[in-house]
Amino acid sequence: MARTLNVPFQIGALGAPRTAGRKVAARQQIEQLLFTLPGERVNRPDFGCGVQRLVFSAASAEAAAATEYVIRVALHNFLSDILTVDAVQVTVDDVTLVVDILYTLVATGDELADTFRRPLEAPP
């Protein structure tokens, strides 16, 4: 089984970088992409989709559809070499953003479903 570096980067007890299997690595990379704001990374200013800011635009079906679209595009642009997106659903539960993603790993064909949660903060 192929392994990749942990995201975020970590050093293990013996001083070697920690690694993760394909499934864990895919989940880590999706979470990193979802909650990174574009412009937050110095060497990759286009990386991220900043989904936590999108939900404040309006509480409507159109805003939810637009947020789901932004997530699909970001996943395709940055992670299409490791996964194919099958479905995305965005909901706001009280003050928590909930993103459900159904995807297929390219290397193995495994279909996975993950839920990502993040507390919402009011926009500045």
C-alpha cells in the first residue's frame, strides 16, 4: 500500500516524517483544501476554497448550490490526480459548517464518504 506524508506535516518518535495510507491521506488533503482560504499560502496563493466564508453570502438554496460548486471545482483542480468527486452536500447546523463529500480514489477505485465540520465565525 502506498503511503504519503501526513498533513499537516509531523515528525514521529524516531525523528522520521509520519506517513498515512491512501484513505487517510485523501481525507487530510480534502480537509486542508476545504478550510484553506485562497491567498493564505505564500507559494500557492490560488490553493484553497475558503468554504467557511462562502456560507455567509446568503442563506438560500442558490448559495448552498454555489458553495457546493466551488468545492467541486477546487477538488477537481487540486486533487483530481488522487480522487474523483461523486457528490458534495453543504449544510449549516446552528453555528457549524458541515460538508459531506462522496468520492472515489483513483488508485484503488474505493468509494469513500467523509464529513467535515468546522465552527463558523462571523465575517470581519
